[in-house]
Amino acid sequence: MPSDPPPGNAHATLETAAGLATASVPVYTPDRRVGDLRREIAGQRYDCASHVVACDGTAFLGLVRIEDLLAAPADATLQTVIDRDPPVVGPDMDQEIAAWLAVSHGESALAVVDAQRRFIGLVPPRRLLQVLLSEHEEDLSHLGGFTRGAMQARVSSVEPVRRRFRHRLPWLLVGLGGALLAADLVGRFEAQLRTQVMLAFFIPGIVYLADAVGTQTETVVVRGLSVGVAFGRMARRELLAGLAIGLALAVVAGPVVWWRWADAELALSVGLAVFATCSTATVTAMALPWLFERSGLDPVFGSGPLATVIQDLLSILIYFAIVFAVMG
């Protein structure tokens, strides 16, 4: 007869190896004959019978795959087919690490033992697959920027039209307000634009470049926050990257404007504006996702539209401030 299953485990909490394990598995001492075990197992019902667990009392000795047990001679003892060095985990090990440990060792099940190597339970194959699938979906969701997880992403994808409308419209209204404010802001420089219409030619390009740099930074920051990267680890590198990108674009834009329109002051103004707006775009795109995340809001939904509005207004102000400082 099989030995009594191990006692209940106080460590069996959610998302741990012990929480996945079951004690309803065939457990035998190593001196039992293989033929006797095959007959006894055939008359029992277990949560998992992919492996036979070899124990001396409660002390875990090893595992025997059911395939090896079926292929062994009937008069052999269990100890002749035991794998005495299978991968084992402690009861408190995170379920994702436990599942990957089993896969990396080519095992379809995983033994859970305590610090005294007492057998607690076996994580069956179906639960390992469930963990791997769940963690895989979660990782993909995080890399895609969904900080609320795969289920929330699915809900957002199939939600009714009315709910889609209600979720998206407020942020787009913010964008509309920003667009009207930007138009009013440009209108305040109407007199200067009338005397030098060429200044208006560069507004769309400068605003676009700043938005593009901000979008790149925001994507990196949102994904980093989603997978648990500390904001401080990203901030310095992203800021330096933004300064370098702004400088590179300015070095290209200034000479091209000078060559095309033969106006040194205009070329200097455009070059400085490109550098300044791209640099501030990096700061804005970093700060807003961080603030959303700290506030418990998903940065995917709101930080993009809000960052665009703020950066567009800043770009226009910076551009005209530089123009008046350089060209008078």
C-alpha cells in the first residue's frame, strides 16, 4: 500500500510552489518491488500520477517517471530506477521561477520539499503549464505597455462602443483644448508673423520633432515602469539621450535652413529651437508617465495625449522666445 500523504503545508500561499503542489501522488519507500507498485497504482486515484515519489518516512529521496516504472523489470526494486537528483524547490519559491526550473531541467513535474528535505507535494504538469501560460501573457502585456495586465487589455479590446467612447473622449477633449490654446498662442505673434511670414514655415516641423522625441521616450518609460524598472534608473539615461538627439537634430537643421533660405539668424533660431524643444520633450515624456504611475493610473491611456498637449504648447513658446531673442 502507498504510504500516507504528507501533512498539510502552512506555506501553501498563492503564487508559490507550495500553493501549486498536491500531496495526492503515489509515494512509496525505495525497497518496494516494481511489479507490486504497478498493481497498487492501477487501483488508486491520484491528483497526479506522472511520477512516483520515493520517500523514507517523510524524507524525500527522489522521483521515478511513470514511463521508467512501466519499463522496469517486475522483480526490480524502486531504488534501481529512482532519479536521486531531480530539481526540487522550497515551498515559498515564486511559481514562475519554479515552473521555469522544471522546464529548464526537462521535467514535467516538480517536487516541493522543506528545509529538512521533507516531502511536501508535487507540482503536476498541468499546473506548470497553467503558470507558464499565465506568466507568458503577463510578460507580453507588460512589454506592450499594459500595466493592468492581459485581462484588462482584452476587456479594453472588446468593450462596447459606449464604454470606448467614455474612456477615450476625456483625454481627446484635453487635446482639443490644447489645440485651441496653441492656435490662440500663435495668434499672439500675428504681428511678427506678418512682417516675417517665413517664421510660420517651421512651426509644424519643430512641433513634430518634439512630439516624436517625446513619444519615443514615453514608450521606453511606460514599458520600463510596466516591467518594474525603477524610474531613477531610466531618468538620467533618457535625459542624456534626449539632449544628444536634440543636439544632433539641431546640427543638421541649422545648416540646412541657412543653405536653403540664406538667413543666418533664422538658421540659428531654428537650430536652437530644435535642440531646446527636443530636450524639454524628453523631460515631459518622462515625468508624466511617472506621475500617472505614482497616482495609481494607467499611463497608457492618459499620459500620451496630455504629454502631446503640454509639449506642443511648450514648443511654440520656446520657438518664438528664441526667435525674438536672436532676431529681435
